[in-house]
Amino acid sequence: MCVLVIVCAAGTAGCSGVLAKGDGRAIGDDLGRFRIDATLDDSTCGADAVGATNDFRLDVFLSEAPPRVYWNSGADSVEGALEDDGVHFSFHSETVVAVPSDVPAADTCTIVRTDASSGAFDDARSVRNLTGSLEYRYAAQGHSDCTTAMASQGLQMLPCRMLYSMAGTWISAR
């Protein structure tokens, strides 16, 4: 997705190379592979901003090492917080992306994308479903002039946010 990597491809930018126990893909105890379906509830960014869709689906591997929980969507993993009840979780990550201008001699726009997710598992011991929200916030970093980049990315305004509801279903052990 060229510049549009700042989008909702996974909602999961974070620490790379989380290595581990078992198959080397997760820290702690594997919760399994989950299919996540997300539906756009609200956006101040504009229709089709940064290539985002109203609905998307992705597969993630989840694992836990209380009080931490890990969301692994491939090469990147995000570490989150798992509440004492073993059911409620939250994730937070940030990505900085330089968006080159299509106009010669124009400044490069640097956009900060902040991802936040929170929700609940259906059971602390045998997770089979999860529900929650995914939020993507976009803002120009510092004094970046993002006027040209906003138009090319379909952004109506900065800062802006996209809020998705999500539902996940367990599909396999790995």
C-alpha cells in the first residue's frame, strides 16, 4: 500500500520480532489464531481517507503472559495490557510515517498514526471470541505542512480519527 501503510491494514504497528516460547511466534501461552472483523462506526478523516474501508477482516495470533497480552499480525507484534480478570485487554501503539509530496519543492508531511484497541475475551481460560473497538488517530507531527498530502490521501482534516467496532472468532490453535 505504498504511503497508505499508515492505514488500517492491521491496526497493529509496534515492536517487531517478539520471539518466544513454542513456535517462536508468541510470548507466553498461545490463545490461538483469531479472525477479526471490523466495521467503521465513525470517522472524522473523510470517506475513503488513506484508503480505509468501511469493513475489513484480518487474522491475528494472540498470546498471553499476564499481565501482558500480545497481538501478532505477522512480522509485527504489539504488547498490550491484560486486566487481572484475564478477560479485559487494551493495546496502544504509534507509527510515524513520512508522506512525500506529489508537488516538487513542497515539504514532506510527517503523520503520526496512533492505534488503540480495547475489548474483552469471552472467557479467561478458554478464549473463543472477543469484542471491542479499534481506533486510529492521525495527526501531523510538529510543524509538518500536510496540506498537499491531505488532499492526496483523501484526508478532510488533521488531526482526525477512525473508530471501528471489532469482533473476533477463534479459528485455530496456530
